[in-house]
Amino acid sequence: MAEAELRELNEQFGVPNKTLEPDVVSELQSIMRIHSLSVQDLYFKWESYCIKMDMDGNSLSVESLRALKQDIQDALERSNRTHHAHIKTEKRSSGTPRSAVKNTGDVYGMLEGMVPNTPATAKLNKSASKRRNHLETPSMARVKGNVPSSSPDYKSPLRMEKQLDSMSTVPTSFNDRANPGEIIEVLNEHLEPPEPPIAPHAESRIKLNAASDLRKLGYKTLAMKSSEASEILDDRIDEFLSLVRDYKNIDENEFGSAASQSTTEIVAVGRIASDSSEGRPNAASLVLETSRRTGGGRRVPLNLQKLNGRYQFFPGQIVAFRGINSSGNEFVVSEVLEMPLLPSAASTPEAIETHRERLRGGPDAMDSDDEPAPLSVIIGSGPYSADDNLDFEPLHALCSQAADTYADALILTGPFIDVDHPLIATGDFDLPEDAGADLDAATMSTVFKYMISPALNRLVASNPTITILLVPSVRDVLDKHVSWPQDIIVRKDLGLPKAVRMVGNPMTLFINEMLLGISSQDVLWDLRHEELVGGRTADPVFFSRGPRYVIEQRHFFPVFPPVDRQKLPKAGTADGLPTGAMLDTSYLKLGEMVNVRPDVMILPSALPPFAKVVESVLVINPGFLSKRRGAGTYARMTLFPPKVKDQELTSSGMVLHKIFERARVEITRI
């Protein structure tokens, strides 16, 4: 028994050709004994701790294990204190079992259609295979356009067969999809991509460092208080007031309340809102919401006539206006003040050189005069299967691409098991035969383990040095954290390889020198359908205007309130109503960008895929890998190595990354 345990510890925590030190083994066994953990459970806790503390997972020592032991103990004590102090509250606000959702609903009507009516997932029967035989995956008809083609427009709930029959496209299997591998858009086409390597790299060429605190994403959901939410919304207005004051060198006396009558021109900072709960905002319905500190929280109608059509607004946007409210009834805007941007990301010359050496592939190649091979990153976004099946063929095809080209990284954003998928919503599907599990005991973790994990395991087997990042979605039925900002998916029982790293939603992290911001929340769709644009706006193209909103507002989801679910692309469920934004207003601050702008932002959306440079930020919408009735798209980024040039040094001696100049991005059909 002891030998088997020691062997398992070396397999999980050891490095090739080197066994663990005896004192390290003793410390591991001590933690297992105190907390009744298996070797695998202990490894999961170690990996999570390394991500939280921004540590290298291979730096195993007695000191680090003692710190882990203390962290586990602290978490246990916090859990016990919370349980004893709030046991009655827990009983009232605990998550509703999925099988009971259908009968409970929104009792007080407070959520206004923001919570999905998730059907039970208990049915796992054999009828789906019979029906699936005569259902095929339709092909993607739309090539280019201004609206997504992911949702049919039907008036009443239909059976799956009738939904597919009513679609305009001719059903075909995934293998018969049109133009697989076709590149539909290229950014920085002048950068020629090299031939893929003939063999996997000897070691990983990627170093990950978290730039946002994962620990804060583990907050308690379904416990939002209106007082806390209002304070967060107020604080955001006050923070931007300070930013504008310092950026424009405006005297404190020039600021005032837009809602107060005055004959003096003032500078007012507030949040854009609409006085109508229906329809898109228009110039007549637009109001400015003040904070309690600057304007008592009042709202005042806006008069935009003096702007002559040179404006672009959306609900939730924090703005700074120069104007006057002489009548007391409306604030006449004479000027929209520019918001300051976060600085661009930069690194020291020594750090840049270290990353260049890592790209060479190991110590033996460091002395070579050849330019290091560029980094290859593949980006895909869920859903990963069409409405008529759960074969996840697009995901398998994407993993094959990553294996064949020996990609350095694969970034996958959720949903992985989509709560809006018709077969998931009804529970009417079969597990693979090799699952060998009791259907009554099967969970969604079982579904993930036998339907999704095999593709990732095969990828790692053929490309051992690849780094895989999984970003959850609020539509992931697997994730118990149902709100955005969203905690990581717990990887226990998922059967994932060690190369897979779970991150939060949103997440900001470094891949070598590149600062990457990711959010699986479809902010671009909400911005597109809620914005108000004047006739003479400075930026007439939404695919650059939308990302600029996100960058200027310093937030991965600046829209508030989010779009009503009725306006989102229809889901495949019986009522066709998709999952909404699921915002937890009390924790919206966790969705902010911190200190600097990301070099790259990944913003998956139902809008047409694109790759654009906006305010020195490379913005990528890879599209969905699978649409409801056909194959979708993914993105491949080829990042050429950085170079240190004296003329590019900042005043503080730092080197700007300028990823947008040395990254080639291809939007490709799967």
C-alpha cells in the first residue's frame, strides 16, 4: 500500500527521471493524512494553489508544501465560520436543484428574465440514438454579413425534427461542411507564417503568469445585496471623475451635478442610461445617472443637439460632459470629454531577452544566431457541437489541427457543455459505450470526461509540450458558479491531462511577455444592440467602435443593465430563450482591467468573426466553433519573437510589447 502510494505521488508530483525527496514525500503524506485527501485530490489543490500564488507547479519544496497546508487549513476554517454564522441564510439562498427549476420560477419577479429556465438533466436514455440516425448537422450558409446566422426565427416551440426541417440551409454532416480550412480574414498578412515544425518541441516554450487574482472569483453567488450593488455602481462613477480630473487638469470647482439647476457651465460625470425599459435607446430617452456623492443619485434627461450628431453612447457607459442645466429640466451637452486610456503593457529588456531564449526551445539552442521560431496559438470558442448531436466533431477537428501543427498553446472558451443545447436541456442523449457508468449515477462531469476530455488527452499525447487554457462560460452546465465574473471550473473527475490549466472568466494573464485578456461573455453583441450612434460619429465601423468601448471603459463588460434575453440569439431549448448575462453587480469590479491595457483581447461573439487593432490592442473574435446548424470558425495567432531596440525604450527604460505589429492572425473555417 505504501509503495503504491509513493509511486502515485511520484507520478503526479515528480518530474521525469527524478524521484521526490523523502522530506517532500513526508510533507505530502502529512497533508493527505490530516485532510483525508487522495493523491489526485491533493494534486488538484496544489495546482490550484500554484495558479493563485503565481508559482511554478514544478517548484515543489517543503516550504511551499507547508504554505499549501496552511492555505488549506485557512480555507477550511473560513468555510466553518461561514457555515455556523449563516446557516439559516444558506438554507434560503442555496442553489436551486436543476430538477426543480421548472416548477419554482422567479417568485418575486425581481430577476426580469435574467435567469435561464433550465430543464432537468436527469434523463439519459436510449431514444436519442434512434432519433439521431436521421438527423444530420446542417452546413454553414453565411459567409459574410452584418448579422449572425446562428438562430432560426420561429414563433412557437417545435420538436427537434421540425426545427431542423424549418431551417433554410440544406442539412449535411460535419464531414461534408463547405470550405473547411478556408481562411476568411488575415491580419498583418505581410508577416509570412513559417512551416510548422516536424516534431513537437523538446519542452514547453510558454510561461504563464496570472495578472488577475483568481482567489477573488470564488465569491458566494446568489447572495447579492442591493446596497452593495449600488455602492459598486456609485464607486465606478467617482473613480472616473478622479481620472478625468487628473487627465484634463480640471479644477475641482468646475465639477458639479448635472441634475442641479445652474446658470454656470460645469463638468458632469455619470452613467448613461435610458428612461425606457423597452426598445433601443434614442436621443429622446437618454438620461445621465449621477452618483450619490456628486448628484444624489438622480437622473437627468440629456439634450445632445449641440453635438451635431458626433456622439456614440450605450447604457452603462461612464461619460464626462461639459454643459449646463439652466432650466432644471435637462442637461444641455456642449462637449464630450475624452476618457483617459490605461497605459500599454511593457517589460524590461532583460525580461524580453529571457522570453526570446525560451522561444529557442531549450539551453542547447540558445547560442544559435537564427531567429527563434514564432509562437503558435490557436483560439476556439464554444459551443462545440451543433444542435442535433453531442459528437463534438468541431472540437476534435480543432484538436487535430493543434496536434498536426504542434501548436504552442490552445485557448478554449466555454460553453463546453452548453445549458442552451437542446439535448442537454432535455437530458435526452446517450453516454459513449466506453463510459461504463450507471446512468442513474452519471453527472455532467461524466459527460465531460467521456465526450470532451478524450479529444484533449489525444492532443497532449501527440503534442506533449502544448499548453491548454480552458475559460468557463455562464452557459456551462458543468460550472456551479453561475454568475459573471465567474470562478474556474473544478477539474476533479473530469479526466483532464496535466497540460490543461483552468482559468476564470474574465481572466488576464501573461503568456511569456504578451498580456492576454479573455472573457467568454458576449459583450460585443450587447454593445451592438444597445448603442446609440449619432449621424456624424467619428468611428462608423462597429467592429472597431465596439472594442474601443471596452478599452475606454476599462471593463470586460461595461454594459449595464445587460441586454434583455429576448434580444439575444435564440437558443435550441423548447422556449428558445437563451441564458442571459448573469451579472453579479456586487462583484463587477472583478471584471475591470487593472493597471495596463492588454496586448491581446479575446472577445468571442455571435457577431461575425474578426481580428482588428484598436488603440494598440489586438482584438480577436474567433467566432463560435460550432453554430446551431453548422460548422463555425476559429483563430490562429502566429506571434513573432520580440526584439529590443534602443529607440523603443520608454522613459523608464521599459520595452513596449507592440504585439499588434508582430502578430499574424488568421480567421479560419473549421
